[in-house]
Amino acid sequence: MALQRLGDAHMDELLHQMEAWSRGGFFLQRAAAAALCEPRLLRTVEHARRVLDILDDITGSMAGASDRRDEGFGSWVRPWATAAAWRWGRARPRARPP
């Protein structure tokens, strides 16, 4: 995935971009979550904590969504619910200091 390659080289830039995407539509949020939860990108505690913050923002926006009939919401909820534990499980252990 191109976003993950960006993270390999410039993780701070990827995080900055994905913070913006996490405030966008459901399709952008889905792409942001998928890009950030690659274990190889979560090399530092700081990066893992920022990823958790982004995931938390995305989760909050889904919980507060008013237009649940939106195509993006419908295509996003099921994959998010299925993969949420996997995503959070990859980032959470790396957010703890060694």
C-alpha cells in the first residue's frame, strides 16, 4: 500500500495526513485506519500513541454519525467492527513504553 510505504520513510508525515483523513468522510477514515495499523509502522511509542488517538477519533465519529444511511457509513461499519479488535490490538502494545 502506498500510504504504508510513505510511513516507512516518513511516519510523521503519514500521521499528519491521516489525522486530516480521520476527520473526513467514512471512506477516508477507513483508508486511514488501514494504512496506520500495519505493525511495521508502529516502531515507536510516540507513533503508536498517535495512531491510537486517530483510531479513537474515527471510532468516536462513527458512534456519533447522524447519517447512517450514507453509502460510506454502510460500507465502513461492518469491516470496522470486524477488524477493530485487530487494529487496536496491533497499536496498543506498542503504545506502552518498554
